[in-house]
Amino acid sequence: MNAFIPQPVPSGTVVRSGPAIVFDRVSLVLGRTEVLSDVSLRGEPGTVHAIVGPNGGGKSSLIRCLLGQAPHTGAIAIDWPREPGRISYVPQALEFDRGLPMTVMDFLAALVANRPAFLSPKASVKAMILAALAEVGMEGKAGRRMGALSGGERQRVMMAQGLMPAPDLLVLDEPMAALDEAGARIFERLINVLKARGTTILWVEHDLAAVRRLAGRVTGLSRTVLFDGPPEAELTPERALALFSHRAGGAA
């Protein structure tokens, strides 16, 4: 495995290695609740595609459908340009027993190397983890117990695991929710580096200002697609107000 070490990409050398993502009339019913209804959208290769909408609008449910974690009708396709590549997922929050005597290094080694946490990682895996932690400003916290981290620090750890190895498709479910200002700056830098390298990014987010800065396309979702297009055209004050006052019939 090679550590992910972002470097500036020279102008004109972008390689779109990431896949397209296609949702075709995706619907999801849980019990008697229609969570998603006829959702169709396309994330283009090597772009940042943001999904925004109210709480309960079905954003996270759409991600679960993509990851195969929720039954649905309709079709979802990941269209790779060549052979299938690396998919990474960063959830909104990490739930775990804070009493476990597990360090950041233990946690990431168990995820990356698929080895029990009590086994020391190989030198190559340890080097990769330290490099990824450095990219999220956590290089000094590798020996810290996971339960002692703040919510923002835990989110940075999850960002680090999403970089090992460098993904071709990165799926983000409100990763900025727990980040402080410094963490948000690190996140934005990483998104820009990954975008320049041709990574496809599907990003659920509530911070519309960040979406305007970073995304190439945005979809407004509240059970069904309300709008889809460039952020500068779609995220007008009037449309944002209408979106977040929309009564959603689903679940987050």
C-alpha cells in the first residue's frame, strides 16, 4: 500500500480516474414511509457533486442505497472508466464504545490492514497511517485513545481512513458537521487536492457556502429531486429558503 500524500497538481494534468455515479428513478420505502421517490441524478467523473436538503429529506438514505445498505427500487450504477477502483466512505459520526482502550493507530490499523486491534501494524501500514494523519492535522495524536478525542478530532480520524489508499470515489455524509474552523480548512484543502487528481466525490452537506466554494454540481433533495445544476445557478437565497422549508416525508 502507498500512503496518500497530496501534492500540488500542475496545471493541465488532471486525469479523470474516478467513475460516474448514476441514480435512475431510485425509490425507498421503509415501513409505510416513502423515504425516496423517483430520484434520478448523475455525478460526473472526477467532479464534486453535492447533495443538500432539509433534515429528513432522504440524503443519508440515498447514500445507504448507493452503499448497498438499504433496499430500493430503481437502479444505481457506478460507471468506471476502466477497471473498478478504490471506494472510500466517511460517515457523519463515529459510534463506538469510548471505554475501549484503543488508540488512533490501533483503530486505523484495524480498518486498513483488516487485522485485530491488538496486533501491531506492519511498518508499511504504520507509515501510511501516519502520513494520512498528517494530512488531517492529527500526526501527534496517533497514540491517543480514541475515547479521549473530541468530536472534531474523531471526524478528522475518519477523514484520514478515507484517504488510505487514495480513493477514486469518495462518498461523504456531512463530514464537516463536527469540525472546528481549522478542521474545516483542512477538509476543504483535501477536497481541492482530490478534485484536482480526478477523484469523483459525492458529498452530502448542509453548509451551502462550502458547497458553493467546492462543488461543481448540486442536487436539492427532499424525498425527491427539487433541483439539480451548478451551485451558482441553483443555490439562490430564494431557492435555498424554499428547499429548507420543504416538508420532507422521509428520513435523514
